[in-house]
Amino acid sequence: MTQPLLRRHMATALLLAFLSCGDAEAQDECRQPEPVCAARASVFAIAGPGGIGSATRLSATELVTTRHLIAGVKKVELILESGERLMAEVIPSAYEADLILLSAPDLPEGPAIAQRDSPAASPLFTIGADVSFGRVRAYDPGAILLPPAEDHPHARLHHTAYGQPTHSGGALVGADGQLAGIVAAGGDGRFEAIPAAAIAELRRKSGAEFSAESKEIGAAIRICMLNLDRHRAGRAPLSDEEASALVTSCSRSRNRQNMDLAARVLGMTGRFDQSIALFEAALEEDPNALNTRVGLAVSYHLAARYEDEIPHLVFLMQHLPDDHQVLRLALQAGLWGGDRALAERAFQRIEAVNPQMLPVAKRFLENPPPRPKRR
């Protein structure tokens, strides 16, 4: 079975699971603040080529979701809480980030989510489709890790509010229920949302006149997804042509997470120069992207380029001081890269947050093995 066909089968299975779970037992009480619970009525499950996701209602017939779920198709299915399904039209867009608008003239009456006029503040709550419960849910709150980087129009809001793939396109709201951002990506307890302020630019670059640009971005997303499916499951070496196709398609997809995923594949297959360059390009788009910076540090580490890795580890230790992976990398890179002070700071944090790791860390600090050769 080909990867696109497999993905369609998986999406269909998830859709059936979502619809089959919408029973009385699944109608759990919302435990979040009342405005957050009320905002659930503005979020819907959708089914697209990228699988089950979410969409957030902006007006009577207009919704917004993440573009990687759409992957260039012209229509997607909306799933109402009743289980009813209706089609929404994808509005062509030249917006160069992971957002796109949907038009659903047959959408029943209901509230449109209110957008914040001020910058987001903690706590933040994710609202999105949950396949396990067959409904849209509001999750326990999280906090802001880093705000969108200034003077970077495609920078994201980085936070700890729980997320999973089916929440993509859903709403990230404050305790007042107002929209702070659209859920986009994340992992390892670090999540990202596209700031709600970006919707104004999305609208300016959306409409029939942008069909050609929209088609080009959609094609790049599909090709990037195919390339990632083909290569990220293993560590088999990539040919020059395969590596070039991966870099080109995922860069043109205008999705920083796709760039991260491609860079990880390149790093794990030993193409360190290309991996590092792609991670660096992603950081230029969003300097506060913590998951991107962790990935870049890992690629530098695998390539034994510790001096180049150290500035990124200093940044990460400032913002993720208790992350076990960051601390391990900082201990090793500090010693092998000539920054013993960094290694000692990492050791002190390990002592505080991960005592099980302490004996191994102490042996490494006191008697480090020879530095690996640069790759």
C-alpha cells in the first residue's frame, strides 16, 4: 500500500473512531473556566488529507485551520458535535505560513470566537478535537514559554498547554475564552500556536486571485509529506537527489515544523551540513522556536561540532532549565567544546532535577572520554 493511500485509510479510521465515540458517556463535564468551556462551541473537528484535525470559527461561515491538514485540496469535511458532516470550501491563499481559511455556508448558527486585543498571557487552554472522546474538548491550562519573536512575522507563541495532532487548527485561548492563537504543532511538552494577530494578514492574502500561489504551496506540502513518509522511519542513507528533494519541498511548504522534520531526517542519516543549514533557516524565521533549537543542538552534537552547539545550549538552559536532554547535551558539549562552566552548570541542574542521572554525570565531569572526531 502506498503512503498516500495508507494515510487516507488512517484518516478514515480516525474519522470513524471520532464519530463512534460521540455518545453520552463521552460527554464529560468541562472543568475549565466557564468562558473557556463556552469557546468549545467555536471549534469543530475536520477531516483532511493530513488526517483528523480541528478548525476554529471566526464568523458565521468562516473558519481557520492549519494548512498542513489541507495539503492543497479544495474541500474538507467538517464534523459537527451531533455527528453530522458537511463540506467546507478551502479559500486559496498566498499566506506564507501554516494557516488557511475555510468557507462553510451551511454551518449552523453558533458563536464565533472572540480574538484578543492584547498579547496573550498565562494561563492558556487548548481547545480541539479529541478522537478518544469523539468531541471537542478544552484541556488543562499551560503557561507561556516564549512569546512570538519581535520583527519576525511568522514567529509563533511557545507554550506548555497540552496538545496532540488532532488539535491542530484548534483554538488556544486565555482564561477569558478569547483567541490567543491557532494550535499548530509541538511535542515533548513544548507546543506552538500561530498568534491570532496573523489572521488579519491571512485574510489580506486569501481569495480567488491567489489561486496560483496557493496551488504551489499545496503541492509543496504534499511532496514534503511524501518525502517525510518515505525517509523518516529509518536511517538509510539518502542519495543527493533524495536529500535535495526533501530540503526543497519542505522549505517550499512554508511550514517550519516540516523544515524541522526534514532537518531531523537529514541529521539522523548523517547529512549534517544540510540538517544544520535547514535548522538554521527555521530559526531565522522564529528565533524562539525551542523544539527547532533542540533539534539543531542535536545535529551539532552528532556532528561533534560542540563549539557551534554551545550558544544554542546556553539559550536552551535559560528557557528549559530542567530538560534532561538539554542538560545532558550541555554537560558533554561544555567539556568537549571548551566551556567547563557550562558543563558545571548543567551538572548542578542534573543534581537538582534528575538525581538518577547523577552518578553517570559525575563520572563524565571528572573523567570525560576523548572528544569524538568532527563529522
